Amino acid sequence: MIPSVNFHLWEPCNMRCKFCFATFQDVKNSILPKGHLPKEQSLEVVEQLAEIGFEKITFAGGEPTLCPWLPDLIKTAKEFGMTTMIVTNGSKLSEIFLQENKNYLDWIAISIDSLNPETNLRAGRAITGKKTLSIDDYKILVDRVKKYGYGLKINTVVHRLNHAEDMSEFIDYAKPKRWKIFQVLPISGQNDNKIDDLKIGGKQFLKFVERHKELQKNTVIIPESNDDMKGSYAMVDPAGRFYDNAKGKHNYSRPILDIGARLAIQQVNYDFTKFVERGGIYKWKRLSEFPVKITLSGKVASGKTTIGKLLAKKLNYKFVSIGNKTREFAEKQGLDIVSFQNHCLQNPEIDKQIDKTFSKECNEEKNLIIDYRLGFLFIRNAFHIFIKISDEAAIQRLKNANRQKETHHTVKLRNYKFSQQFFEVYGIDYTAEKNYDLIIDADNFSSPDEIADFILNTINEQL
């Protein structure tokens, strides 16, 4: 079963997006005049979704923040153990809402299609179709969401009016954990009357995605074509029915409250393989218990080894390092560490063997602090940290350790070799911030001990 579900609990919306593929006018006109279930029935739907095994629930609309009992739904879902998310246009995302829901709401997805007011006005991405949000409004929203510790996601629908635009500067500012880019989707019975002037082809869509590919360093980008979207989402409509869009129109089950969620879900068509292939499974849970493993990555002289040992001491965990494992392999070859690392560059299979051996040992143990640049890639059920440092600070740290020959050139060269080695062997950029649960800039701290305390405080806050 697909492990996440979208509950479109609320048909009313304060914007008039012409491309919207979930207007539910068919539902409103046929069986649900108000466009939503009463509060108690909505709560029961959430409970039934949890009981049949959904791990994550996304509350959508319409505009879900217009629903007075949205906080009750979020809290109920969280109490039943689900990861919670809302998808919102942001117009009602107040400081009070963010403050009051921070203990129960995990993710906030903001729909931002363009930073151009004229584009948004023509597309209907405007309050009552007349008032758009400005780029400053969106920046304030992003800052608020991050201030309260929510996971930030941005959703963008690419259509004829915005497909040539460049959102790089804003996305780089926002640095969402995930950026979903959708090709505008025609759905019969939902947007028939307005979609023709907004449709784009696959090539136009891919050009928009390609234009923003450099942002993948700090953000996970998930492009979804029309084919990717069809049949790959588990969804519930405002009347409390499962529905799918596999054939380009909504196919509804009987109401969950009439026949039960377990039977109702069997009346729709969801493709689990497509769900996985479009990136539907990711690390969506917030911490519920203190991590039994913490990995530390970083560039040369970032202090990760020192910080790791301090963390191990404070937590009474065991400290392990890939460097020690590498030295073991070097000694077996009769080489010093520098010669061995050069040997590995010529023989990538040696690196793979070291990683396989070291990660297997780490994955079989608990209560570890792991000094390992590739920990995010190989260590399961861990909290992954990357420590940044400027070249100037790195050189000073090395000189304080009596390594007087270090210069900008030597530091840059060593960092380049690590990056080159990991890219050639695994095709990954280990410095990409999207790979980590926490990014720390060592330049902002006065000592490794201060960084270690910051890490512990941050994890405790997330709990």
C-alpha cells in the first residue's frame, strides 16, 4: 500500500487558480453543498486512514487553512502516529497558526508558481482572483516556517504563463527541503473550462526543470510530469471518499464512513511503483526519540573528529572513524596513509570495500558517533550532520595544530580530491546540504565544545 495519503478536506479556496486540478465542483454540486464534511466526520476519516496503516497524511484543499478545525485534524493525525503536512497557498499562514501547531504539524508545503505578480494574476494565483502575494510576502512566509522548525516544501505548477521564468534566486533563498515541480495537469471534470490556454508540452516542462538543476545542491528537486502524477497518489476527497486520477479524471470510491477505509481503498487504482519512482518515499518523520547514531561529515579541518569525540563523551556513546578503518587497510598494504589514499584514487574498488566493511560494522551497532563523510549514504537510522568551514578558518585551525605548511592551495586541493573521489566512485556530491539533517557553520562558533552543545540542543528541540 502507498504509505502516504492526501486528504482534500476542504473544497472552498480564497484563490482562483485556473489550472487547479482539484476543484471538486462535481462533489459540491452533487453530494456536498458546503464543500466539506462536518468536523466530527472529518476527524473520523482521519482516524480510519491511520488505522489502515497510512504513515503520513497531507491536508490539502481547496485551501485547508480556511478550515476552523484543521488544528484538530492535525493533532488527531499526530496522536495516531502519522507524519503531518499541509499544502497551502500561504495567504492565511499566520504567526499564531505556526506557533499553535508546531507540536503536531511536521511539514508545510507552500504553493508558489511564480514571483511575478502579473503572471500570478493572469493564472488566478491571487486572493479572490485579484490580490497576489509579492516576493517579499513569500520570503516572510518562508522565514516564519523555518523559525518554528517545520520542514519546508515548495510546490510549483509549471504552465504556459510561467514556463520560461527563472525561480532560482528565490529557491536558493528559501532552500526548501523539497521542491516539487508539476507539469500543469488537465483533469476532466475539474479544470476543463480553463486549462487549454495553460497547457504545455513535455519539452517546455523539462526546460523549466533543467533551468533550475543547479539548485539540487541544497534542495531535493522532484519533477512530476503528467504521467508521473496519474495514479501515483493516494487521495481522499472532501466527501471522505478515496479517489484516483489514473485515467485523467476522478474515479471515486464509496464513502469511507459508509463502508470503512479498508474496503473503500480497494475501489480505486493506485500504482505503488509509480509512487516510488516519483520520489514518494523520503525521510519525512521528525525525530521521536534520541538518535542511536550520529554521523559527522565536513570539509578538511572542519573539526568533525574533535566534535565527534566530545559528543561521544557527553552521550557516553562509542566514537568510530572511517579514518581508522582506512589506516587499517593501509597497514595491511604496507603503505602510509597518503600513499594509500593515492592508491585508492587509482583503484576505486578498494574504497568500496572499505565503505562496505565500515558501514556494515556501524549498522550492526547502536550508540555510535561516526566520523564518516559518506555516513549519510551508508549509515541507516542515523542523524546526519555536515560541518561547514571557510578556507581561512580551516587554515588557521591547521596551523594551530602545528601544520604550518597548509595554504589555501593545499586545503582546496585536499577538498577537491575528496569530492572527486566520491563522485567518481558513487556519483554523489557529499557536500550537498540536502543530504543532511543539520548543517553547521563552524565559523559561527568559538569552540568545538560549543558546537557539540549546539548539536545536542538542536536534537532535543526537534524531539
